[in-house]
Amino acid sequence: MINGKTQKTILCAWEIGGELGHISRFSAITKALELDGHHIVLAFKDLSRAYPFFDDTKATLMQAPVWLPKVTMQRPIACLADTLLCTGYLDNEALDCLVQAWEAIVDLVKPDLVIFDYAPTAMLALLNNRIPKILIGTGFADPVAGSSIVDWRPYPTNDDLVQRQELMVLERINTVLKRRDKPALTHMTELFAVDQTVISTFPELDLYLDRKNTTYSIGPSEKLVAEAVRFISEDHPRILAYLKPAHPNIDLLVAALARCKANVFIACPKGSANLFTPHVSDRFQFSTELVDLQGAMTQVDLFVGHGNASSCKESLMAGNPMVILPIQLEQLLTGRKLQVAGFGVLVEKIPGVDELVELLDYLLDNSESYRAKIQELLERHPEPRLNVAEAITLEVQKLLG
């Protein structure tokens, strides 16, 4: 453990994306790094849900510079460059202002090390700065420095759309760099050059296959939520479902889960209790609060979720097959990888209730092949398996000495 005399300040930056995964990752990281005596400063895109994750820490919370105007495209997002163009990279002056704001934060905080989680503009502000840097993420928005970005389209074509969008972002970046008398980049992804990368999933689920200086943190996550998942009946099979109220067919999902042969527990934070209450019985329970999903994974036979990287990882660690019902693009791509690998089933388009009940019951009765594939995965990645907080702590110790 580092003593108080050598305390370092670590800046954690999160700029894009809206899931709780960013906050929960940094919560675990903050608590681990504070045990080593460090002071953590968190510059977050969204502070509205951060308090319960950091109220027992000494961390300093700050508002990250964010792009407020809503920019939309006349087609679906196809790549990381599209996302950047919609969040401030469409205009040189707008991007310059965002970079200035990040530069001001860095000048104020004076960090000894910076950890980036989907924070490309913070990375731009610190480009060529010798402060040690760590990139964390799930692999979706974390390209390999100097390589081309991945085409996110579920059905890619042979056009040059992704390359054109990447060049457009590169031009904006180089304009900002030129104004600061800094050398131009050759590839957009050179923005992501760091000392170490930590990807919080299995390498088999990473969109980029040629990483160097990378740790895959696949160990069980730290318990961040106290409320346990409680099944009334001891009988199996059991299904654990983690659903978002924003799913357009959530009523159909709930109805199907209520009718399937399993004992079911649904976690739906911020959902409407009225959606679930009519189905409550000894074999159907729910919560509209955050619950300890990880602690329940070993108690169930099938996990149903939207394809969140963290919950998928926890399900795999427990040996459970999955049904993936994606809401957004990253979840769809994760679901495809899981299905191709034989770890579960991707449902891109919700069928009728009867068809979904049939699928759930089939998987409960025929899970052996899925479990065998998952067991092979776990054997390829034996213990010890580091969680993201443990992996980051080790890398910080290496970089700061």
C-alpha cells in the first residue's frame, strides 16, 4: 500500500455513452485505488445517478465537458467516427471548445495519471502529454491505435463509408492540433494511444483482435448493490432477467417470462411496478430497484438480458446460457458474438409471446451444448481472473511506481 506522503491524483474521464456500466466500473476502481492511498477525481458525463456509487468514498466528482446539441444522421450509426461526429466533431470550433474545457480540467486537477472510459476528447486534450494513461472499456468503442476502426453495421457492405467518416473526424482532430502547434495524426485511432488498455470482457467478445499491452479483466465484479435477488420457490429451472423499461416490447417480454416453465425473477430498475404486479406468484418475482445480479447468477439456469457487457460476462462466469434482446447497437454486436460462439441465443426481432415462451422453454430443456461451449471458454481463461478494479490497480502500480 502506498503511504500518504506519496499520494497521487488520478483523473477518471467519462464522456460518451449512457449506461450505468461506466459509473459502476469507476466505482469499483475508485474504492480499490483509494485503498492504495490515491486521490480520485471523476469527471463524468452524467452525475445524476453517481451519488450512491461514491457516497462512501473520498473521491471528487466533476461535470465533464459534454456536447448538448442533438445531432442526428439520416441513416443508422455505422462506426465510432459517426458517434464522434454526432458529439462535437462535426465542427472545428465546437471541438476546439470541448478540448479547451478538458484542458482546463487537466490544469485544475494536475493528475499524475488519467484513466479514460469512452472519453475521446479528453484523450485529444492530453495527446502528446507525458502523463501516464490507461484506457478502459468493453472493446466496442476502444480501437487499436494506428489501425482502422471497426464497421459497426450488423450487415456491412463493401462501400467506403466508414473510411470516409474516419477521414472526416481526422481532419477535425488535425485542425485542433494545428491550432496548438502539435503534430498531425495519420490515423484517427492514434488518438487512442495509451500506456495500457484494460478490456472488461472476454477476448472472444472484443471487436478488435490485434491488441497489444492489453489486460482482459474477466474476473467477478465487486459487489456494488446490497439488495439480493430472492426466489420464493427453491425449485428449478430458474430464469434471471435484467430488463430495461425502455425496451419497446417490454410488455411482451414480461408476459412471456410469466408464462414460461421456470421460476422467474426480473430486475427492471426504474420500471413501472404495474407492469409486473399482475403476474406475481410463488414462481414470478420482480424488483424495480438495482439488485445484486452477480450474486444471483450461480442460482439460475438461464439469463435473459439486453446484451450489456458486464451482465453477459457475469453470466458466462457462472456458466449460464443467455437470451439476448438488444436495445442498442453495442448490445446487438455482443449478442451476435455470443450466438456465433454458442453461448446463447440472440433475438433481434421480438416474436409473439407464444414463440418467445417456446424459445425459453426449449433453452431450459436443451442447455447442455451451450453450457459445454461456455465451459470450454472458461477453461481457455483459467484462474486467477482479475476483475477490472484489480487489473487497473496493478497497472497503476506499474505506471506510478
